[in-house]
Amino acid sequence: MIDKLERALKGGMATAREITDAKYALARRAELEKLIDVAYSEVDSPLGPLMAAATPKGLALLHYGEDDEALQQLADKISPRVLHAPARLDEVRKELDEYFDGKRKRFDFRIDWRLMAPFQQKVLKATYRIPFGKVATYRDVATKAGAPKGSRAAGNALGANPIPIVVPCHRVVRTGGGLGGYTGGLHRKEFLLELEGVTLGPR
Amino acid sequence: MLPPFQEFLDTHAPLVHRFLAASVPPHEVDDCFQETFIAALRSYPTLRNDSNLRSWVLTIASRKAIDGHRQRKRVDVTAQPIEDRPAPEEPEKDPELWAAVRELPPKQRAAVVLRYVNDLPFREIGRILDCSEAAARQSSKAGLDRLREVWR
């Protein structure tokens, strides 16, 4: 028995205003009130769209592609207070742009290492110190991580790198000059090495 | 397992916005919306699971709408001039109706809006307003009857 009054109420007022602005305003206020545990933003790159996520401590994730699964992992592993708040990623985006333009050789923003297991963290911190345009072998980074015989484990740790490009796992190659693997796809590893002027070959 | 807050926000923002747009004066909608989701964000990590997230956020929204109502009454008592209110972007289609909705007692108003604007079942409305299904139905009916007297 829907009557005229009920029909008039249905769906609300004609002025149901755009809520996108309200959501942006919310993100700004949530940042001011320090309520965002994980802020994320999309980042354009020559390698396709990336998703960057930062805690107040620094960049925690740089993900090839944009998928909800990565956000759910952040929610589960860090905090469910995950919000699209691009402002926190401004510096990251600027430095990545400069890197891809060939104008930057190291990143100055801070990194939050917490998504990495302890051994992985050692491997990736060793990797982080490989300079722009240089390469190291899996054995090199395994040794620096305190496991000279752990090349394979180091390879696994690198394969699960949550912050590729910035933690430059693309600079780790096989002894003898082979390219090795890359979770983001070998074409991306080749692109990044080429960008940095590295040519591989038998040594 | 809780979804990322952004997903929760994207899912429920339209519903909450419609609820508030029908419940508070136009210039207060955005404020109430912010207050609702800031409060939700604050306590989000303490939720134990993702069941009833919709009811949960509408409970918060209905309280914020009532808080705003109380504050308005205080302001009216002290007769403060209210200046520079932003005008709504479009004129409401049925301004008398929505003015009458906003004049309803808070519980009747919430029940009417949740039932007829948001199209929720009385069982859930009861959960949102912390009362029984029957009481929710009763509040909604009382509100609707009252609207019939003033709107035609």
C-alpha cells in the first residue's frame, strides 16, 4: 500500500549532492586528526599504474597494478584504517616521477619495513644499499644479510619485495650476468635496468 | 576480517549521505557526514568482525543527527544569528515535505527516513535505533501519520 507520501519520501531529496567532495574532505580531516594508519594513492608510471601505501613511518608498499587484494592485505597486516589519502604520498609520487624522468638516483623519503619478515628485511635492506646503475648478485645480498649460502632464500625474499623499484630488487642479478627473476615481470626488470644504464652480459 | 576503511566508506557513504540529507538541514549535512565517518574511523579497529557494518554506521549517523538537533535548539534559545550558510546547490523538489520530516521527533524521524528513504527493513531499523522491531515499526507509523497531517 504505497501511497503518495511514501513515494515522495522514496530515495530522499532531489538534492542528493555529490559525495565525492565529502569523501575528500573526510580524508583531509582524518589525516589532520592522525586517524589514518595506512594512506594509499595510485601512482602513474611508465611501467603501468602503481599503488603506493604509506604509514606515518614511511612507504610500506608499492604495488604493480591496482587491486583490492593489496588493500585487504594492508588492512589485515597493519590496520583496517586504510584510506585513500593521496596527500601523504605526494613526496613519493614526486620522487618516482623524477626517477622515471632520469632526474633522480636515490629516494629521500622514509620507508616502513614492517611488511617484511626478519630475514627478508635483512636481504632487502642490503638490496636498498645497491646504488643506482649498479648490480649485485643473489649471493652478494645473501652474504650481506648474514647467510652466504642463502642465495635461494634471498631470491625468495626479493621475489616477495613489497616495495619494488624503491627497494631496487631489479638490481640483483645472477652470478655470471643472467637477469634472474622479477615478480613484476622480466620486461619491467629490463626496463628499470635500461633506465639506469645497466647492460648485462657474461662477465 | 574487516575490509579496508576506504571500502567500508565507499560502500556506505551514499546511504549515510541520503539518511542525513533527509534528517538534518541542508547546511548541516556535510558536517554530520564528517562527524559520522570520523567517529567510525576512530573506533573501526576495535570492531571484532564485519557483520552489521551498515547498521553500525547508521547508528552513529542517527546519533549525530540528533546531536545536531539538540545543538540547533540551544542556538535557537540564545537567538544567535546564523549567517553565511551555503545555499543548497539545487532547490529541493519538495521543500515542505522535508521541512516537515526534519520537524518530527528524533526517533520518529530516524525511523521514517530509514524505512522510506533508505528502504531498510524494520528489523534492521530496530537494531540501528536500539529498540525492538515492533517499536521501530511503531515510530515509523507515528511519524508517517504526523507527516500526513501536515503534507498533502
